[in-house]
Amino acid sequence: MDHVHGGPIPPQPNPMTAPRDALPQAEYEEIFAKVPRLTVEVVIVSADGVLLARRASEPCRGLWHIPGGTVRFGEPLTDAARRVAEQELGAEVEIDAHLGYIEYPSHLERGLDWPVGLAFSVHLAPASADRFRTVPDAVDWFTTLPEDMHDEQKSFLRRHGLAT
């Protein structure tokens, strides 16, 4: 459900009493070759455009992308978005709203997996905003989306009027 009332979405209580160990890579690949993989996408927009990062890992290494990542078992979605922003950007964010979802048929066509990303509009927390006035390597602001980017993410951002 989209957040329709004013103000950021507050953190949700985490039902996990202890974090679970990560799956071994082979088991992860076996599972997600058979079922959709739930991800969150962290959409940060400012007067400078939309913030994108270069993928450092496979699949799609080197492509510009909306920062995102897999939701962990038992992890509230907004907590996952905050964690991904911290891990991928080193940024603290505040969640504004759920924007929608992104499906990735290109992954399926390439024999990878089937991620379904829930996109959240977020803004940089004050402590992080100053750091992103000049962006670190492998991160940049775009008003016109780069060619070397997921077509699905480009379509999503354009459909929502967040970039051209």
C-alpha cells in the first residue's frame, strides 16, 4: 500500500529476534532459479536529478542502477530499504513513500533469476545530504538517464516523471 499521509514512513518493529545466517551461494542460486526474488529499490531524487550507482557485482556489473538489494527473511521492507542505502551508498535515508514495483524480464531472458523490486522514494537524512553534494566514485546524479542502465529501471523512472 502506498504511503498517502504526510511525513516519512517511520521504522517498523523487526519481528526477527536474531539475524539468520546468509544462504550459501549455491543454495541461494538454486532457490531463486525457481521462485521470484523480492528486492527493494531506493529512489533518491533531488534538484540534481536521480541518484544512480554503478553495479560493482554481478549480475550486470558496471551498469548504472537504482540502488537495490534482496529483502532478508523477516525484514520489514522499509528496514530493507534503509539497509540497502547504507550498504550500497553509505547513506542514511528516510523513507517517503512506496512508488510501485519493477519486474525484470531481462533477468529471466538471460537465465538469471526473477527479481521483483518494490521501489521506495527516499530522501537523504541531513547527515548524509552534505556528503552527497559532491558524489563519491561510482555514484552520480542524472536528469537524463544513461544508456548503460537496466531498461526496466529506465522505464520505471520515466513513467514516474523522475528523469528523461
